[in-house]
Amino acid sequence: MKPVITIVGRQNVGKSTLFNRIIGRRKAITEDIPGVTRDRNYGEFEFGGKSFVIVDTGGFEPEGVEKITSLVKEQIYGAVEESSMIIFLLDARDGLLPDDREIASILRRYNKPVFYVVNKVDSQKREAETADFYRLGVEKLYSVSAAHGLGVGDLLEDIARIADTGPEAEAPQGIRIAVVGRPNTGKSSIVNRLLGSDRMIVSDAPGTTRDAIDSVIQCEGKTFTVIDTAGLRKKSRISQKVEEYSVTSALRSIERADVVNLVIDGQLGIGHQDGTIAHFIVSTGKGIGIVVNKRDLMDRDVAEDEYRTMVRQRLPHADFAPVIFTSALTGEQVEHILDIDTAVYGQLTTRISTPKLNRAFEEFTRRLSPPMAEGKQVKIFYVSQLKSVPPTFILFLNYPDRIPEHYKRYLENALREKYGFMGAPIRLLFRKK
């Protein structure tokens, strides 16, 4: 197994900046606003021929009384417990504070290697001021500037030297699943149910999850990488840079996924923003499943088939997506989300042989002939599947630019009727023979 390194420290000491510096790309949100990182954020990196997992955590406030702060503390404790080593990040500009002493005291209870790292050391004067941190009773301090990369190499060299990696086995990603939707629809609660743990912070406050978090699930012999994302908001409601980045992060998570679960609040119904998200998922060629959450709070007199019809009518771009009703609070039907996603992935990766395709299209055109073009009959001569993910088909015709939209829709529906393609977007390309 790869060693797990957890970064802890007070709010705004630069944990996410150091995390991004170490993994070599911008994954965690980094802003000069206390409390931006709340969930555990996982990344991987290699150094000295060894592979590591590194965990970014929320700001540590030992005396915090706010609900969200206590949830952050629980996340940090969980991350520290599962880690092999700990980076305790301190702030040279602030100096040694009482909270730093208390965090150091807490970390000693775990009896794990702790690297005391003083961040924001970007001058000789500040380097001299780091001596005060030796009052924590440590033998070695690491002076770094995470923003500029100074001193980070020395830290990683010592981490690699004491790391006992043992036999390494690369964990397969399996099917990559994203969980997206408007804020406060219960996305993180669904992910927690799937994971069987409280990896994500769950709060009634909209916008609790800001980064995209990857988690690996093993279920019935299958591997899934689940991506919980920040809630997608209308652009007019994005007032801060951090919220804007959260939307961007969610869109990138959709692009990284194979199958995307669009979570809808069953109580509030389907909004315009849900349609926008569904359109983006389909336009990027991802498999899609619709998860109607909060079934326990919905009117039980409303039949699910009736609600499914409404969903498909209001999300016409994704009317081929399966619809499942869940309650993250009670756990109702949540375990079946992975079954649906597995089925959608199977449809997404379907390949149909050329002979079968051409026989099918002969059947389609006999049932409904292509339209006339300037008095001449449009003919489909040959069809082939260009690729899967998403299923893409190329059709060779005499007049490819004369195929109207309604006939393209007919061909897509005929393909779905014959082969399924549940939850999978279909691409039809028309070329002149």
C-alpha cells in the first residue's frame, strides 16, 4: 500500500497551496479566505522512486464551536487516523500561536511521524523568526514557501527516506462516477451512503462541498471511483472567486467521469439549472443517470412512473437516462445507484458489428424512408460504428446535408429501440459517399 500523508494545521496557513505544490497541479482550492477547504481532498504523487497518497484537510480549530467547524474537526481526525505520516503546517507570518500548541499536543497522541513545516518563509528575516517554533519541542523544522516551492524538495526527501512503502499495487480506478447537481440536493449524503462512512461533510448549509473529492469503492467484485462535486449554481449567483472555482471544478469532474449521476431534489422538483447541467453532461458524451433524492419527503401519492415522465419531459436532452428514486437520509434505493451506473457504463461502451448495423438501418429506412432532396431520394449506403464512449456512428449518404433534424431524431430513437443505449448519448455523423 502507498503511504498516506495528511496535511493539518490552522486555517489559512497554506495547506491547499502545499498540497497543490506537491501533487504538481491545482486540485484543491487555494484562496486567502479562512475555511475554504472543508472536506478531505486526496491526491497522489511520486518522489524518489516511491508513490504516495497525500490528503489536504480543513482548517483545524480546536476550540471551534460552530457546527461546520466541529464537522471539519471530525474530518481531520479521520484523515490523521488513516495516515502513515503527518505534515503539521505552521505560518511564519503569524508566529507560534496557542492553537498551534494544542494541535501539536493532539498529534502526539497518534504516535506517528510528524513533519513540522513552517510555511511562508520567503526571506532570510523570516527564516530567522522560525526559531520560535522550536518551543513546540521538536528536533527539526522545515522552512518552506509553498507558493514558490522553496524548501519543499528537502521535506519530500526526508518523507521518502523514512517511508516504508512495502509492495505497491496500483489501485484500479474502475468506472469513474461523478455525483453532481444543484447545491443542497443531498449529493454528499448519497456519497457517504455509498462509501459507508462520513468521508464528506454533510450540512444543511448550501455549498458545503467546494472541491471535487475522489473516493474508491469496491462492490461485488467491481471497482468504482466516485467523485463528489461542489453544487452547481447559476452564474448570476456566484459572488466569490471560490464559488466560481467550485463550479469550474464540478464541470471538470463531469469531464473526468464515465457516468454522471445528476441529483435532483425530489421536494423542489426540476429547475432550469438541472436542465443546463443535464445538457452539459450529454454534450460531453458522458453516461447519465437521474437520481431523484429525498423520496422520504416527497408526496407518496405521486406515482414514480408519473414523476419519471415529468423528468423526461423537463430534461429532453437526457430523456434516455434511467431515473431512480432515493433517500440519502434513510438509505432507500441508494445501493442501486451503482447497479444503474454499471448498466449505463455497459451501454456506453457497447460496440455493434458493421453487418448488424447495416441490417438494422435497412430495417429503419424501410419503416420510414429518408426524405426527398430537391426531387431526389436521399439514400443511406453504409453505416459503421466509429467508436464507443459515447457510441458514435458514421453514415455515408448521397446527400448528407439534406437530412432534417426530425429524421436524425428518428434514427437515434430507432437505434435505442433496437439496442437500448440506456443512459448513453448517441452521436450520428453524416458523410457524403
